[in-house]
Amino acid sequence: MSHRRGIENRCGAFLFALVLLVGGCGDKQGEASLVPAPALAKAEVATPAEAAARGAAWLRGAAEKGLFAFDPSKGPDVGMTALALAAVQSVAAPENRAFAAPGLAWLRTMQKPDGAIYEKQLAVYCTAAALLAFTASGDVAYADAIVKGREYLRMAQSDEGEGLSQSSEDYGGIGYGGAGDINMSTTQLAVDAAKAAGLPKDDAYYKKALVFLQRSQNRSESNDQSHTLKDGSTVVPGNDGGGIYRPGDSKAGVQVLPDGRRIFRSYGSMTYALLKSYLLCEMDAKDPRITAALQWIAKNWQLEWNPGMEYREKPEQKYEGLFYYYLTLARALGAAEKAKLDLAAVGLGQWRKELAAKLMKMQASDGSWTNAQDRWWEGSPVLCTSYALMALAECRAGS
């Protein structure tokens, strides 16, 4: 397989808010009464369907000629447009399908000869988001673009094409679409999009991804990686079953166990990303790696903040990336139910009802959502509303 590589600027307008939790770590702080409340008054809605309809209407009104941008003065953004269109289409209504059509056509014009769909940077993120938008439409007119984009995601995987052996900590992972920073956040999105785009379940892409995924889990039976930090200390795999950002890094920091061992601390968003990706990669639902991840989730279930991130330097940091957390949680548990995992047996039988209630409580009176902790662009109501709508779609799928 030939591979496209090139160093891209990862600090531009669209980090897709999925470069998740790149921040400090530290000792646990005292609890704070900080709530990521919307800027406007809460909406009065009776059902998740009503909340979703209001959110979709707000997104339609926030577009400029059917396209979306972080900064309107700089024109439309490929990634933001793709994510918002996927979100709008998650609410089944004729007006939403009609609204999405011009934006989808524009996204197709942004596809490069190698299949990537982006403008200047973050090719993997933007391509994956565009594939989710195309597949949500169900329009056969995008079949060719979907296949080309899917092949780009296969090409972007770190493997023998970069001269890597399976012993490399990056093997099987996917980065931004350029050099460096292979991580769980990009990998889980790329796997999700490839699956939605119809990549056959027996493709080697999934088997290679599993190598990377299990090295991003605190489970020593399947994680063969240990790491030496800059201070000379050694960090080994833990055994709580949770997920981390990548082999050798957790944005929730390092934890010292009672026996003196140091492990990378597990946290919620990456544990849900891990569970979802395991299932999308066709891992048997009874596999102990899945069981371990689900046990961590059950033990740390809560919706007030991203569990594990309360150990960061500042109390308010646990609310950063909160809507990304909600979306990843919803996609993971939705996949778990499709795989016939018994969520009720571990106390998660009401997750859809609980998450929907939380999102409805946080919706602003105009139908949008936003995060008062403006990190990873979650101060953008377009981004948070897109995340919230896609999470609500998973909640409504069980009704």
C-alpha cells in the first residue's frame, strides 16, 4: 500500500475539538460548583425529539448559504460544515434533508485526488466527518466520494507503509492526516467513519487498529507497552480497564498506585472511544478487553463531567470537552447495545434516558447548546449543538 504523508499545521481553525484533552494534569482538586451552563436561558422542552428538532432548526439558522464556519470572516470550514450537516441529518425531517443538500455538494468539491476531503489541513478529521455526513444522507450520488474517502482513511493508517513493525507504539493508529501524534481520538473517528462508509469487516484495517487500541488500554494482559518519562520514571500499564489518549500519554495524567507503580490515568472519553472502536473492529463482545472497558465505565458512570479529568490542575478543567464526551459516550453505548452487551447488568440500562435528560436540561432557549468552558472550541454553539444532536440521536434510537 502506498501512503500519503506530509506535515500539516495542526493549530488552524478546525481541530474538530477532537484533539481531546490536551492539557495539564495534577493532583486531585477540591470539588467545585462549576456547571457548563448555556449562555441563554434553558429551553422548555418535553421530549428528546422536541429538543432535537429545536436544535436542528437552530443549526439551519446558523448557516451561511448552507455552510458553517468557526470564523465567518474566513469563509466556510470543511470540518465544521461536515459535522453540522451530519448532525442536522440525524433529525429525520424533510426540511433537514433539503437543507443539507447544497452543503453536501460543496463538500464533494473539496475532495482531493487521493480521496481526502479537506482544504488545507487536518485531512483525517475532515475526511471522516465528511464521510459521516455523506452516509447520513443515504444519497447514492455520493457513493463514489464515499469509497474514495474510505480508501484515504485506509491509506492514512500507520503501518508497514511507514516502515513500522507491530512492535511500534504507533502501529495501527491514525493521526491527523500528517506526521506525528497518532492517538485514540483520531483513530476512533477514522474507524467510525470507515465502518459507516462500508469498509468490509474482514479488512486488515480493523485488525491493525486493534493493535493500537489495546495499547491504549490499562490492561496489562493485552498492553505490552511501558514508557520512560522525562524525569526518568517508568510508567507501566494498569489494570482498571480504562482508556488513555495514546500509548505513552494520558491527558488525565499519571497515577501512583499503592504499590508504587506508576500508570497513565484512565478517563471517560477515551474509555468510551476504546469500547466503541473495539466493537466497530469486530471484536467479540465477550472478549475480556471489552469486559474490562465496560467495567471501568460502570464504576465511573456520571454525566456531570468527564470522569478521570477531575484530577487535573484546575477544578473547571473537568468540564472541558464535555460535549465531545457526551457524543462519544452515546456512540459507544449505542454500539454496545447493538452488540448485545447487557448494559442493565452493570447498572447502565437507563443510559439513554439519563443522557437525554441531561442534554435537555442544558439546552438554551434558542435551541442551541454551548459550553462555558471554552476549550477545544466548545465555546462555539455550532460545535456543541452538533455534538448534542448526534448524541440525542443515539438516545432516541432506543425509544
